[in-house]
Amino acid sequence: MPISNNNKSTNAFTGVLTNSLSRGGELLLAETIEMLGYQDTEAHTRLNYKNARIRLNNNRNDTDIGNKIVISPYSPWYFKPSVFKKWLTAFPSRQGISVHIPQTQVLAPILEELNYRHILIMRDPRALLASILFIDELPLYFLHSDFETLTPSQRLRFIAEGGYAEKAQATVVSFAKVYRSMLAWKNSEDCLMVSYEALVGDLGFQQQKQALTNIADYLETSFDEAIFEQLNRDNASWKAHLKVNQLKEWEDIMGLENLNYIMDYCQPLCYEAGYK
């Protein structure tokens, strides 16, 4: 529910696609959107890897992929725009719908026709890659069986470099390619890109407020200051997260060799995404 009755929309949109990579801020963005009036959807209704596979009857349908919408960028399932549109129209209005969709030209016409907004949250690639592999359970559930016999270092290099997962029977795209496929949305006029570090408050209150203002303006709505108490509460699910200025803690979690690998691997991605 909205954080306050002061959140008024002058032009209510049908819904909002909240786009991200796993561990890239999907929970933070979903809760922010919900406080601005768009209810977060149930996990079982989303087009994640498992549900996309079911809908496509285990057929990746990887022909003419330039005219399709990719779901699950680490191991893509390709949806015809008409199929994706049918899925989206099944949701009630005023929903925030979590997706993981790389840049594509065929999404915008659907969102325009259905009166949807599209917001992407992007995170520092170093913290993102580290969080995927070394914080809690691997969020890429389809790889769990393949990863059972791998060491943490082997898992890191597999996600970074990509490869074939035999048990999942899936080709996995390299982290760098996946990250760049999402970062490509920055050139789209039909997508608002927000910084995880700004929205979570790592860069200070003023940048957090600006990030939230940008989202509210994009949704043609408003907010009151009470929203910051909710975003910054001590028990927020994102409160304890990896920060790049805490590398000693990173070394304790993953070891120096893995830390150095992540730093070297992500250097070009940081440059492209504007991280120092």
C-alpha cells in the first residue's frame, strides 16, 4: 500500500515493470514502487526462469531473437511480443511486476499500448557479482544441481565466464555479457534507469531523495518524507549489503584470490556503467 495518502497520481498508469538483475536491487525497487501506489506481484506470477520454461514448453525458440523479448538473461528464454503481451494483460491494474529483461526494441510498443512504465535498477557490478556468489543461497536456482560439486572459486568463474550446465541442460551467458545487455537500456527513452547505491542511501540522503524524486516524477506521482523512514529502517532486507568501500569484509567472506578476480574482471564493466 502507499506510504501515505499524499501519494496522488495525476495520470495513473496501468502498471510498472520493475526490471533488474538478481541481487541487483529488485526487492528495494519493488518496495519503493509499492509505496508509490503500485502493488508488488506474487512471485509465482512472474516470468522467471522456471515459469518462462513452462510457458514455452521447454522450447527456447531461439530464431529471430532480435524481434523477441528475453526472459532470464543468464540462460535466455525468448518470447514473441504477442505472447509477452498476453502474459502482461492478465495482471490487474496498478501492479509493480518484477522482470529480468535485457534491452530490446520490441518491448516499448507493448508498454506504450498497455500504458505501462518501465524502471530498471542497476548496481555496481562488483557488488552484484559478489552478492550472487557469496551472500546466502545462489539466486539462479536452475544452477543449484550443477553447482553442488563446484568450489566457490569454480562457481565464480563459471558465472563470470559462462558455459554449459549439464544438469540444467542450459547454456549460461557470461556475467559481463548479461550486465552489458541490461546496461544497454540507458540509451532508451522508454526506460528510467536508477542507481541501486543512490536509492539504498549509500551515496547520502540528497542522492537518495533525488533518486526517489526521479521515480515519482516518472510515475507522475508524489511522496512525503515518511517514505524515507520506511526505506532506511533497520530491518530492511537490503540494509546489510556488500559495499565496495568494505573490501576487508569481502576478503573475509570470499578470500583474497576471489576478491582480486572480481575486481579485475569487473573493471571494464565499472567504467562502462560509471562506477569508480
